[in-house]
Amino acid sequence: MLRQTALTAFPRSKVASLHGQDWLDFLALTGGKEGFQGPDGQALITLPYSGDSPLPKATIKMVR
């Protein structure tokens, strides 16, 4: 959902290739939320591939 929103709001050439820490840096810079730089941000890039429990409540709150 975050990536789709970013692709709508910013040029595809600036968003499509971002991943890992570069993606989190982009979210922090454009979203104005420092939480993307901490553990909740790391959860956004690691949990989808881990098979672990859903995102922490703090992460969900951060992206709203």
C-alpha cells in the first residue's frame, strides 16, 4: 500500500527501484515521520518475508 501510494505521488523513476534502507529513507524524507528509521521501519522491510506475526501496532499507527 505504501509503495503504491508513493508511485502515485512521486515519479516512478524515483520510487520503483527503492528497497531496503533506501526505501525507509525515502519514506522518512517524504513522509516526515522518523519512525521509519527505527525498529518499526525495519519491520516494514523484514516481516513480509519472515512469516512472523502481523506488524506491531506501533508500525500500523505510524503509517496511518
